Amino acid sequence: MNSTSKIVGFDLPHLDAEHRLQRIFTAALPEYKKNQHQQKINYWNANFFNLHQVKIFQESDINEQSQILEITNLSLLTESYFIEKAGVGYMAKMVLLAETVEERMLYGMFTADETTHLQQIINFLPNTELTNTDNPFLNLLSEVVESDDKTVLLFVLQVVLEGWGLTHYRRLAKHCQNPIFSEILQSFLQAESRHHATGTTSFQEMSISASSQKIIIEILSQFLFMVQVGPQEILTAIEQVKGELTKVQKIQILEELDTENHSGTRLKILQSLMNMPSANNILQRLAEKGAFTPLPAYQCVF
């Protein structure tokens, strides 16, 4: 199977602007507000990323600060683009895996939700010639979407990640400096809530095999570790502008970002999402592995 035929669809190309299908595609989409975006992406400010607490950022000149902010903004926006792109493929896959007419219809509607969200995200991107090779979360997401285990798909993607998406998009919407984009992100929440509730309800009615449980624990261990090590994308953005950082500098930046508390808050939310009777064994195993314990800054630099 070649990369463009995978369910996740990360490598699927976009139609040319002049392609005949574009007019039909545009007409089929719900109306949405078009972005009048600036040349530079500046949807979330330095305070949103806690960069106002970082000495190396504050001592940088205005051009360097602007570049760092643009990179961190684009990183967030790119991640959302790929998440929604994967969501379209995932929901279409669940249509085929449905076991009742109503379940098939429900996932058909969810596919439309993800399609609309993807188009709205695209409208705020400077371009769609993007790659995800440097993002470990997106690489993990890609692997999960390709799974044929419905139990794994429901728990990881709809119970945990869709539940996390509610908190994530709510925060993005609240702090977004572009009123149009803020309103659009806020509009995602109702659909995300339905997707999450469907996953939670369906998962609670399933029996979990030992093999499915093992896979879920392995996947979530990887994901939770990404949360434990804090905002690595901020280190990457600073390095792209300021040059290579020493280990001592990276530790200092993560300490200034208050990474342990930053991660601890997110890990508690994720732990609460998994806290249901049918997932007790999964929750217990992850807790035993220390997966919900935030790491101090010196353990987050490799």
C-alpha cells in the first residue's frame, strides 16, 4: 500500500486551484467566514506560550521574537491541520466498521464534521504544502488510525484524544487574537463533544481483549511521555531562530516555562478522561509505569 492510500491521508495532495472539482467542492461545503489573515501568522501571543517568562526570548530583539512566535503559531496550526486531516479518514473508516445502520449514519455525520473543520483550518494556513515528519505525536496518530482494532481506535482516538481535543480547542479559541478564527475554533467544540461521547458510550459496552489492552497501554505510554517532557516545540522554535542551545540552556528555558506544572495539569486531565470502570486495568497499568507523573526540567532534555 503506498503512502497516499493510507486511511490517515497525511500525504494526500490538494486539488489545483483551477481544477473543475473545486467549484463543486466549494459549493458543497457549509458557509464559513473567510480569513483576512495577515502576512505573518500571529493568532496566539507570547503570553499564551509562556514565552514572557523566558529570559532568552525577552532578551531577543523584536524581529527574533516575531520569528519565534511565528514558528510556534505555525506549529500549532499545522498540528491542527493534520489532526483534522486524519479525522476525516478515521471517521470514514468507522463508517465501514459500523455494526448498525444508526452507527454508520452517525459516523457519516462525523465525517462531515471533520471535513468542515479541516477546510476551516486550511483557510487560516499560509499554505498546505506541509509535512509532519518531525512531529512525534502526528507520527503516533498516523500509526493508530491505521489500526484495525476497533477497541483500540475507540479508546485512544475518541475517548482520550477527542476528549483532550475539547480542552485543547477551548483554550485555543479563548486566547486566539483573531476574532474570526476564535469563533471558528469555538464552533468545533459541539462536534468534538459528540465524537467523544460516542467513543465513551461505545467503549463502555465493549469487552476488552488482553491483546487490545496491551496495545492501548503501549500507545498511551508513548503519548503520555510526550506530555511528560513538556513543550519541546518551544525549544525547537527558539533553536531555529537563536541557534543550537546547550543542555543547560534548554533546562533553564523549560524551568522558566514551569514545565513540570504545565505537564502536570495536562496529565491530570488525561487521567480523568480514562477514569471509567471498563478502563480500570489500563489506568492502573499506566499509573504503575509512572505515566501520569510530570518530569522535572532536567529530565526533559535529551
